[in-house]
Amino acid sequence: MDFKLIWTNRAISDLAEIVRYYVEVEQSREAARKVGTSILDRVELLRTFPDIGPRYPRGHGIHRQVLCFTYRIFYRVDHEARIVYIARVWQGSQDPARLELQ
């Protein structure tokens, strides 16, 4: 049985900012669609393979991360409840000291 995916408000906001960047700054709806869809597809993979990403030792609790292009998708797994919480979608070139995980 697959895990349920729950996006935090912060992760939803992160994804919206990424898509908005490609539309407004890069002026490419095609790139926005490609990146947004690829991130969603990568997250969808976590339903079946929640432990696929390596552990990330920061923040509260144990987080994991998977990559999609230059983006790092941080998430936490509750095996007992069979839920994957998507915590952040972080551009890899950003300062990791600014990364806040809950």
C-alpha cells in the first residue's frame, strides 16, 4: 500500500515561487511547466519508495532529500502512519544555513 503525501504550506509556497520564477523572470511557461511537473513527479515517487532519499541531518526529526534538476526536495517519513511530509523544495545554490526544516 502506498504512502500518503502531505505538502507543508512552506513546500507549496516554495514550488509556487519556483514556477513563478520561470514564468516571470525566465519568461518561459514551457520551462515552468517542465520544472514544476518534474518536481511533482519526483515527489510522487515517494509514495512507493519513501526511503529512497538519503538522510539529511538538520532540522527537527529525521529528514531525507531527493534531487530534481538543481532542486533539493526535503521530506520526512512517518512509517507508522504511512505518510510522507514534503517539507521544502530548495534551490541547490541557496545558502544551506538559511534552510529551515520543521
